[in-house]
Amino acid sequence: MKRLGCLLAAVLLALLAGGAWFVSGWYGSSELEEDKTFIVPSGSTLTAVANKLEEEGIIASADAFLLRAKILGGGDPIQAGEFALTAGASPSSILRAFQSGETINRFVTIPEGMPSIMVFERLMAEELLTGEIPVPVEGSVLPDTYSFERGEDRTAVLARMQAAMRNYLAEAWPKRGPDTAVDNIQDAVILASVVEKETGIGSEREMVAGLYSNRVKRGMLLQADPTIIYPITKGKPLGRRIRQSEIAAINGYNTYTRTGLPEGPITNPGREAIAAVLNPARTSAIYMVADGTGGHKFADTLEEHNANVEEWYELRRQRGEM
């Protein structure tokens, strides 16, 4: 009996030791010696991921990982994406990361007033994205910072940008004030795109929107320089002064030769420019000219405007620009 008792005790100790080894192999440190990113391809099985972990030297054995995962790891599915693994991360924490879907997010920023041709170029230049996209419809992208995952399709990222614009317009349109000069959402985007390109001063947007709203209501030419440039460069910087022949050009955008709005947006306007068009400043101004600081001087009459223009020319002469 004494010998049997010793044998049973030895077996029990062996089982306890084996269990401790099994558990410590799950919650203890992995083979990973430094921080590393790991990609779980879309549609991967846990077996495929375990083999990939072993191939990359993150775990010692795919079979051991799978066995422990089956017993100790829970039944939640793994998610695809790029994950940040820290040095010495336990197999347990690695599996939890895959199950949680806490992937590394990358970011791409579309500034206010970036035309669609440049949105296209920015997305196509992002090497971590995949797939092809067309140049987006002008005015369809809401300027903002968007997250994406390594390997994500550009079509999906662009779709989020365009959905954000649709959602914002649906939210902003019902809040329009009585002084807005537009009667539909598309015209609001068009006029906002002009406002966006005409001033880089946030505090001026409502005033510029009020001025152009006055011109629209009176049937005046908008005479917005960016509408001359758009047919030439699709919204990219012209890089030179506008030529007289371009001012006189007749097309769907040039507001020096056509009354009313351009036939379409000339850039992707931001939230503030759209909000300014929907609730413009109450003003009687119909003229503006640069003031030399990045902003503008506004005038109600041509006489006042001409005086402001002369001040602008004098400032340019002092700067040696004329």
C-alpha cells in the first residue's frame, strides 16, 4: 500500500507539473524578442495563422499553440488585419489581439479645399492601400482625416469619404437659414466650393458666403478667380497669373463670362464652408479685394471697392510686386 501511495503521488505530481507546463506555455512569454507587426490575411483560419506565427519565429510550435488555443483560448473568431505585437507577448495575448480586432490604424488626411484630382493622387500614392479608383466626382468627398488598415482597398476608403459628405449634407441642409441663396444641396456644395477656394481665413467664410449669396440673388456675375482656373488645372494651383484670354473664356465654370453658379463644384468644400453658405452673413457687400494679409476688404459700392483696389495696388507696389 505504501508503494502504491507513492506511485499515485508521483503520478499526481507529474500531472500537476504537466498542467503547469501546459498553462505556462500559454500565458508565459513567446519567442518574440522585439516589437513586431503581424498581418492576418483576410479569410485566414487559426491553423494558417498559427503556421505563419511559427514561420515568422513568434511562437515555437504551431501545433502547441493550436492545442492550447482550443483548450484555453475561447471560441471567438480571429479578425483580419495588421496587429502590433509587443516583445515577449504571450500566446494567450496574441490570440486575444487577433480575436479583438484591435488592428493598427493608418491615417490619410484630405484638407479642406483639396480638389478631387489631388484626392485621387493622394490615395493612389498611399502604398499601404490596394486596388484602383477613378478620380472622385468633384465635391463628393468630405475633407477630414480618415483611418485605414494596411492592405485595405482604396475603393473602401474613398467610399467612407463620400459617405461622410452625404451624411454631413443630410445633417446640415435642414439647418439652413432664410438668407441662403441656394435651393438644393448640389448648389450648396457648388457655392461652398467657391467660398472655400476664395478665402483661407476661417473667420471670413460667412462674410464671403454672404457676398456671393448677394450676387447670386441679384443675378450678377460672381467673378471668382478660382472658377477660371478650374477648367485649366482641375483645381490644382495654376502657378502663374491668369491670362486675359482665360478671363474671357466661355465655359461651364468661368464666372466672369457666365452668370449664376458654375456648372459643378470646383473643389471639395469642408464643413465650415458648407455651413457658411447655408447660413451666410447678413451683409450688403457685393465687392471684395485682397487686403494683403490673406484676407479681404469688403465693399457695398463700386466706389468703395475701387478705393480698396487702389490700396491693394499701392501695397503691391511697395512690395515690388507691380
